Amino acid sequence: TERLKAGLAKTRSKLGKQLAGLFGGGKIDEDLYEELETVLLTADMGVDATMHLLGDVRERVSLKGLKDASELKGALKDSLLELIGPLEVPLSVEGKQPFVIMMAGVNGAGKTTSIGKLAKYYQSQGKKVMLAAGDTFRAAAREQLIAWGERNNVTVIAQQGGDAAAVCFDAIQAAKARGIDVVLADTAGRLPTQLHLMEEIKKVKRVIQKAIPDGPHEVMLVLDANTGQNAVTQVKAFDDALGLTGLILSKLDGSAKGGVIAAIAKQRPVPLRFVGVGESIDDLRPFSARDYVDALFD
Ligand code: GDP
């Protein structure tokens, strides 16, 4: 929680200060609800989640007969926890060998960094990890992954040129032969509006299915927390195209927009598996809704 708190420092200082002002004193009245609405929207929770939370808080207030503004905090924490709680679904990589995780996201979202962090995370649990350098558009991405693999003793399957689907196919075959537990398949960054690239990533998924019939076992979208409301658009578009099973929200440490988690929970609740709270290899945390809410308010 301490680390998550540190990671949320920006969202917290912004949202926290504004909320503290609201809960300061006085009576619960319409003016207070209006201020609360503004604060939630400013924290990038989006209109849908904000309206939902306001309605839910009002209900709690009337049910419990709360009168004092200071009592609003508990009601809001409960509402927020209920809203984002369903996003907390830990990812289990047990029961499949190899367990294949396919990564997707826009350029710069934090995909490659997150793959490194995940590799470390699973290695430290005693898993044998392999990387598939499926970002075949940028030579630098391949080199980055290979260099990272060498430093950390993780096998990287890569091809000069070639296509992403073929790299992933080869990696899964190699992983089967070598008794690998977890395959992390990188893909090139793309925008949901680049339709030919969205077709290309659908093909990567289809080819993975040819290599391992019940795979990919996880289709994971990496989102930059600074994207704010646009993150929801990305979730919807990638989910429609690929059928997402999980999310990573990166760069939560540098973002004042952590409220976007509420927007995702309301508008397209794909499990939030991990949050990135820094650039170093250990800065990845399984998402905890309770820790997140506590970090925001306390
Ligand atoms: P990709 O294009 O999606 O593969 O993005 P990268 O993994 O290359 O990351 C882009 C930049 O974001 C790099 O400078 C990373 O160090 C940085 N980054 C990634 N995740 C985090 C995070 O959780 N916190 C911070 N502060 N920076 C991050």
C-alpha cells in the first residue's frame, strides 16, 4: 500500500486536497453534491462513473441519515470501492503450459517496460519465462527486448524483419519444446483508428490460436494512466477487436488522472491485473481496489 500510495501521489494530492475541502465541515446539501461532482470529473472519472457515484452516495447518505459533510467521505469510499472492486481479478498463470500472454497497446503506453516487469515478476515466482519479440515494426523494440532478455537470463524469440504472427507462433512452439511456463508476446504499438494495424493484431491472435488452441490465455492491454478519458476509448476499441481479458495501467506514479480506473469500471470493466508505479523493474503491483481507494483518501 505504501508503494501504491507513493505511486498515486499526484492523483492524491490533487483529488485528495479537493476532497479534504469537501469533507471539512458543514452540512450535506446540494451545493456540496455539486462540488463533489466537479471534483470527481476533474479526477478523470468521466461522466458515467461520476453520475453513478453521486447517485450511489446520495442513497447511502439518505439510508444512513447522514447529515454532516465529514460523513460523506466514508460513503464515497464505500461507493468507489463497490464500483471498482470488480476490476480486481488477479491473473493466474497456473494450469496451462505454456501460459501465453499477448500484449497490446498504443505506442509509448509502457508495453515493453511492462513485459520486462512481468518477466521479473513471474521469474521471481519460479516460473520459466520466454519473450516473443512481436514488435516487428521497430527494430529498436526488438533490440530492446533482446538486450533485456540477455541481462535477465530470459530467452527471447526474435526474427529480423518477418511478421509478428510468425514470431509468436515460433515462440510458442519453442516454449512447448522447452517446458516454458509463461510466454510474453510483445506486439507493435498501434492506435485503434489504424484499421489495417488492428487487422494485423487480430491475425496475431488467430495465429497464436493455431499454435496453442486455447490460447492466448491472456490478451492484455497496456494503458498509460496519463491518457485520462481516452483510456476508456482504447479499452473499448481493443476489446471489440481482440476480446481483452486484462489491463495494465502504467505510469500511475506520474499521473494526476488515476480516477480513470472508475471510468473503466463503469464503462468497460475489463479486469485490471496490474498497475505500474515507476520505471524500475520492480515497479509493478497487482491491482488492489482497497489499496487504491485507501491511497486516494488517506
Ligand atoms: P511501449 O512503446 O508501449 O513499449 O512503451 P515503453 O515500455 O517503451 O515505455 C515508454 C516510456 O514509459 C519509457 O520511458 C518507460 O520507462 C516509461 N514507463 C513505462 N511504465 C512506467 C511506469 O509505470 N511509470 C513510469 N514513471 N514510467 C513508465
